[in-house]
Amino acid sequence: MADEESFLDEDIAVGQEAEVGRKVGFLPALILKILKWAAVVVAAVIFIVTVVVITMRIMNQGRPSGSVPVVSESYTSAPPTYSYYKNFEDIRTRTADDVPYTVVAKVALGYEEGNKSIQNELVERTTLLQHIIRSYFASKTASQLKNEGVVLQELLQEVNAVMTSGKIRQVLLLDYNLIAM
């Protein structure tokens, strides 16, 4: 029996050596697969970035860089400074609609700063200018008066048509309301 026991001990010892011999390398096989796939992904990202950079350089060859915007002179220069004539009463009138709206407006007229001749003419013609502005609003319908930009341009033309010593440069509506009846 002693022979049998020594034979079994040898089998156990040989089996342990076989297990130790089965271990290949420093890292397990799973970690090696993960590292292999990570390397493939990194290589693919590097390849894609390289292709994009080369393509963009070819497409933008000979074109100026779009990163610096061109600034127009109209944005860099200061807007003109005007003096404003505001000595009009509030303008109240009705529109030319079948069911009229009430228009309430406070108007200011801008002219070149320091121009005394225009200022004197505005003072002298205050009543006439107020009548022209009131007549303008009374001749329009509410739908025509809703576009404030058009109203300002047309008022500028109406006022400048009667000015003799210079032109009004800007019309401002300090208060402007269309009220349904």
C-alpha cells in the first residue's frame, strides 16, 4: 500500500506542475482581449481625425479664414447726434377705418445738432407740423399704422416736404398707441 500512496502523491505533484504550466504570460486572456479592442478603437479614432483634418485643409485651401469677422464701417462709427424738437402736443385722432381706431402719439423730430435755422423753423411751424402729422394718422387705416417703421419713414417724408431751411433727419414716436373703439 505504501507503493500505492507514493504513486498517488506523484500524481498530485505532477498535476500541480501542469496547472502552473498552463498559465501563459503575466495577464489573463480577458484583459489581453480588452486591451486589443481598446487599441483598435484608438487607432480608428486617430485615423478618422487625420482624414477629417486633411479633408478640411484641402477644402479650405486658398480661402481666407472665417474666424475673424469683417467689421463694417457702419458698425464702427458712432451714430450721428441729433437735437430733437419735442414741443408738440399729444396727437389724438381717429383712423380712416369703417370702425375707426383712436391714435394717440407723441412725436419728436431729430435734426442736425446746432442747426439754428431748422430749430427756428420748427418753432415757427409747430402748429402746421402738428396738423400735418395729425392729418397723416387720420388718412391711414389701423392696419397701415401697425408697421411702425413704415409710419416713421412716411412721416419723415411728409414733414420734410414743408421744411425750407433744412431736412429733418429722424422722426421718433415717443408714445404711440392704436386703440380699438
